[in-house]
Amino acid sequence: MPLEKRRYTQKDIATRAKLSVATVSMALKNHPSLPEKTILRVKQIAKELGYKPDPVLSALVAHRNRKRVRSNFSVIGLVSNWSQPEDWAQLQSAQEVIEGAKTRAMELGYTLQHIRVKTDAPESVRLSAILKNRGIRGLILAPFKYHQDSIDLECEDFSVVTIEKPTLYPNFHHIIQNQFDDLLLCWEKLRERGYTSVGLVVMSDLADRCHHQWEAAHNYAISQIEPTPEPIPILTLGESSQTNSIRHWLRKHKPQAVISRCDQFFEAAKQENLRIPEDIGYVSLNISDDRRGTSGIYQNRNVMGSIAIDALNSLLLRNQRGEQSVATGTLVDGSWHEGDTLPTRR
């Protein structure tokens, strides 16, 4: 019977590298206090020896580290960059993210602090220095006002998770809404209730943020209907003349129902003397920020906030800072909310 292969330990690595066991442990965790040359040398020796962590000991160390991380860096920063402090936080969906993050942070022993870049970081003072002075090493980037924005932040000094996927920060772990499946769920409910002639109305900025997943799913759903109906052109709205654009579109295409993520649909329908839901069905892609009582997608933003804390906690335990070499993310599916805007079609 073959002998069990010897398991090399950090002590073996330390002996060959002529370093302390503590230094080897720090090097294997990419500790920023060590020179990169030392980290690379330790990892190379570990590879040559075939070193593998003991899972039982790793679990024990992780348990101890969780307590240590909470003690030393117990504050997590939630960074937003909207021009007015209340702009993002006043949205119902944002409040759900914050509440979900706060609850999970408390369960793990952290506190959550909302950092508003425009008010907390004057141009003459670097944001990174402010955060470090507050003892903050873990950050959650809230959805930016404009998805192509950037912030004055030395990201390599922090463990970072983002809500949504900012254009200029793609390689942080991101928590995003599963917009494609959300829209397919809308179509599932529409088909069940007899709707086939359905239009999609979205804001240009929101569509860009979602990488046009709504439009792609909408076109796919239509292609699955037999016989395939004449498609209604997707209406993409800018920041101006929204009501007039919607009115003209409704008048021209006369949809049985509309899937929407914009602010002016109800006003436009009213001006066209269309009653919801008697004359036209309505499905919201985000009921939290829409008119109360609408049928549509609840985006589970509280879950997104909670998952962001879990992902950040994992990065802090591994002392992983800065951007990752490979972009990774977590998709959160929405849930159907039954409101009063989509009855079964007679």
C-alpha cells in the first residue's frame, strides 16, 4: 500500500525561504506591507514544494480573521457620487439596497457609512486619504449618477464591490440585476394573460447601464411567438420631450400592453385618454421606483445590498485589494409583483 504523500507546511516554506512563518503567511495572502519581490519568491517556493493549505486549519484561521477584520476595519464605506446628496438615496430602490447592506453588515459585525463624494471629498483633498483616516478599507460603489463617471480614488488601496457595473470599473466584483431574465418573466405573464402586441419603452441612460439586455430579451421573446406578430419598434427616450414622444408612439402603434422603465408613461397615457388597465396593460421593470400598485418586476435590491456585503467580506478576509484580473459578478433575479395594471385580456 503506497505511503501517503507528505503535506508540506508554511514552516517548510519559511525554512527554505529563510523567513519567519508569519512572513510566509502574510506573503501567501498578498499582504500590502511586504515587497512584491518577497511575495513572488514565497509563492514560487510554495509551488515548487506543492504546498496546499490544510482545509481544517484554513477554516480555523478564517474564523479568527473574521473577528480580527471586524475589530480593525469595522466600517464599510458605501460611496455615491450624485451631485445632490439626496438624489440617489431618496429612490426607493436605493433605500432597499442600503437597508439590505446595513442589515447584513450588522450580522457580520460591520457598520455601513454612506460616503457622498461631492460633499465629503472636496477637490483639494483626496478621497482615498479621507477613507483611510476613517479606518475604511472596504468599499461598495453605489450606482453612479452617470454610468461612465469616475471618482478620485486610489482603488488599489481598497477591497471594492460595485452595485451595477460602472463602465470604467469593470474588474471589480459587481452585483447586477438579471435584466434579461426579468424581461422574459414579464413576457411570460403577458402571454399567460393573452397579450401579444406589446411595446417596450425605456430610458436611454438606463438601457445603457443594463447593456441593452432589456431590448435583447424583448426581441427574443417576440421571436418565440407563433405566428410572430408585427413587432412594435422599441421606444428609447432621452431626457427631454418624453411625454410627447410616448404619446406619438402610442397613437401610431396602439399596443395592447407596454413594458416600461421611464417616468412619464402614465402622464402620456392620460393625455391620450388611455385608461390603465382598461384600455392598455402596463408592466413595470422596477416597481420600487414606479407608481404604487403597478404590476411588474420587484428587483430584490435589498438582496443585492446583502450580497454586496458578503462579497466584500470575502475580499477583506483574503486581503484582496484593487481590481481583479478577471471580471466576476453576481446576478440577482427579480420577482414578479402582482399589481393592478395587467388584467387578463378578454
